[in-house]
Amino acid sequence: MKIPKISIYGTPHVFDGNLTTSILNILLRNDFPIQTICGGRAECGKDLIRVRSGQRFLSARKDRENRILKELADRGHPSGPDVRLACQCYVHGDVEIEVFNLAGKRKDGPAATPGP
């Protein structure tokens, strides 16, 4: 079986994904600087991502994620069917994501290449 790949838009970063580890945890384990405060419990909304391709290869949204995403959208954060919380996404195929909030800075556009 082919290992799914998680590509970070605007960067050269590509990580191996799997069905049992969230995108957030995969990024953190690979030292990619995505923001999180709650540790992946779908509470802080700091790990907001846009799925640029491969959305069909992600786990379905659950009620908790939908609620947080609606609250974030109501406060002016990016929204839409392609916006997810990295802590709630599990991959079973190749995806390309855009990370909105890099650790240490706020980013509302494409993810910047992380510094050294």
C-alpha cells in the first residue's frame, strides 16, 4: 500500500501521512512550525489549514470540528469546505495543505518557508 504524502503549499516540505496520526501531530513530529495551544483537542483553532488538493483523502469532519470552524469563521478567520483543523484530519491519500498560522507568527496567506 502506498504511503500518503502531505505536501505543504509554498514550501518544499513533504511528510509521510497515515490513518492513525493527525496532520497536526505529523507536522509537529517533523518539526514543522504549526501553531497549537490545546495540543490537538479541537479547542484553540490555531492549527487552521486549507486543503488545496486531495480533500477526498481526509477523514470526515465531526461535530466538534464543525463547531470550532464556525466560531472561527464568525470571527473573520478563513472558512469554507476546504478549511480544516489539522488536529482533526487524518489522511488516506496524498494531500496538499496550506498552513495559516506558523509558530511564532500569524499568516493569513500561503505558508511561508519556515526559517532555520
